[in-house]
Amino acid sequence: MEGFLHALYEYAHDRCVMPYLETWEYRRTTYDLEEDWTVFRSTLTAEQTQSLNALLSRERKAACLEDKAIFCCGLSIGVGLGRL
């Protein structure tokens, strides 16, 4: 079952997520984000950059696990509603 959920999650992530993010709010939030990160990182020392990278990596992993949990819950709700 885990493999099936993983395949569905990957499919949804690769094929279905972007249309939902094509909104004004998402574009406004992410506008110039990469440039702002570059400017911010240029002010850091090597040690600070390493610490920041480690922290961001942990944060991304947590966010990925949260996304997968939300997906599984949504799928479970959908299956439950389909049985009604």
C-alpha cells in the first residue's frame, strides 16, 4: 500500500499541483524570492551559510513529510466519501 500511496503522491505532485498554484497570491508571494535569497546569502559568513543550509534542509524534509501526510489524509477522506 505504501508504494501505491507514494506513486499517487508523486503523480499528484508532478502533474496536478502547479495548476493549483497558478494564482495571483502564489505569484505575489514568490515574486523575487530567489533574488532576495541571493542577496541575503551574500551577507552571511561561510559558517552561517552552512548552518542555514542545514536548517533549511531539515525544514524542507519536514515540509515534505507534512505534504505527504496531508495527501494521504485527503486520499483517505476521498475514498471514505466514495464509499457513501
